[in-house]
Amino acid sequence: MSRRSAGAAHLVRAAPVFAALGDETRLALVARLCADGRQSIARLTSGSAVTRQAITKHLGVLADAGVVRDLWRGRERIWDLDTRRLDEARRCLEVISQRWDEALARLKEVVEG
């Protein structure tokens, strides 16, 4: 597999993560889970103008993208980050950044050369 097609495969796998994080509410949920650790729906909705039902739907989208996972503690559903998919998305962004740096370096050579 060429470097370009390997990068394209990385993008395809990371696309659901970027799509899920593209929503302001979902990004805020991820930020809260990152800052405060595992939380219940009750904690995630406290102090928010977003309903419990809406938060649950947003968490479902994040779970489908592999960004969060739910754990049962007794009768309570607890939500936690699953950093594996986030790490994969970060690596994807690093590849894109590296390619941009290489392209800019080539452009600089052409302009200055």
C-alpha cells in the first residue's frame, strides 16, 4: 500500500470521529469527560440548557464514533472517554500536518530557488 493510500485509509477510519466532534454540544461533552472523568447522564446534564434526552442522543453519536463508552454501575449508566479513536484521529491530523509542512517546504524551494 502506498503512503498516499495508507493516509487515505487513516482518514476514512478517522472521519466518524471528526464528524462526531464537529457538533458544539458533543465537543463540550468530550471536553467535560476529559476534564472531569467518568460521569453519569445526571452529572453531564446538570447546569446545562440541553435536555437529558438530547445529551443521551449526543452520547449515542459519540459512542457510535468510538469516542465514548458507557459502563453500568448498578442501575446507573456512566459515560467515559475511549481515547483509542481520539488517538487515531490525532495521528491522522499529525500526518496531514506533516504533509502540509512538506508541501510548504517544496513551495518555498520553488519560490526562493
